[in-house]
Amino acid sequence: MSLDNKPVYAGGCQCGAVRFRVEGALGEASVCHCRMCQKASGNFFLPLVSVRAARLEWTRAEPNRFRSSNHVRRGFCEKCGTPLTYEAPDGVALAIAAFDQPEEIAPVVQWGVEAKLPYVDALRDLPGRTTLEDEAAGTFLHEIASFQHPDHDTETWPPEDER
């Protein structure tokens, strides 16, 4: 929380080149299944949350933008490709997974359901396993050294050992 009791959120891209801070109440969180959001995220759908009533500040660089339609621009990190924004005439929405604590932002509605992929609703019925349960990838998984930016702000970017 900030000093004036407004909620504060932070987040950024996978590599840490772009970071943001949001002060104030977030708007409606949603999942969009439209084909543009599928392509923009490279995924089955794109979870977004509106920040139009809050103050959005880019604290480390700004995203590059792609004009995906005559009304919408989509922000992304030019270094790692992380999708970050949906920018329309009525305001900006941020990708929920780009927040440092995405578990705090639960979607309340689904949009673009006419383009929902036919197997999405059945995903919950698939068996669930932890990453380390993949025995065939055991050696690979134990040798991984992550270069992903941590889920908190840092003083410098990139880290000293990666320069």
C-alpha cells in the first residue's frame, strides 16, 4: 500500500528491461479469447486487467507497441517479447501474468468467447503434475539457470553478471 492507502502493484517483462508501477484500484480483470488476443499472446487466451482508473507509471523503459487494429495498440518488451499492454481509446489494460503477484488479480469475465478454442474448457480435467515430475527432463531441469527477472523491482538492469 502507498502512504495514502491506495493499492500499489508492480510488474514487468520476463527479462526486466520494462517495469511498471500501478497506484490505485485496478479495474475489471478479464480473459479475452478473441483471435487478436490469441495471436498477441501466443496463447489460448489473454488475461488482462484494466488500469484506466489508476495511475500507471513505466519505471524502467517503456514497451514497444504494435498497432493490431485501427483502434488498438499492443505493448511488448522489445528485448524478450513479453506481451504487456492492450491500449484502446477507453484506456489501458495490462497482462495479468506480467504483474509481480498475478495471483492477486482474478478474472471475473470472459470476452471473445466466439473464438474460444474448443478444448479450453476441458483443460481443468487434464492431469496436473509438478515440473519436476517430468522424469525424462530431470537432468535438463536440474541444470537450468534462470535468467528471468525476479518478481520485484531491482536497482539495476541487466544484472551485473549478465553484462
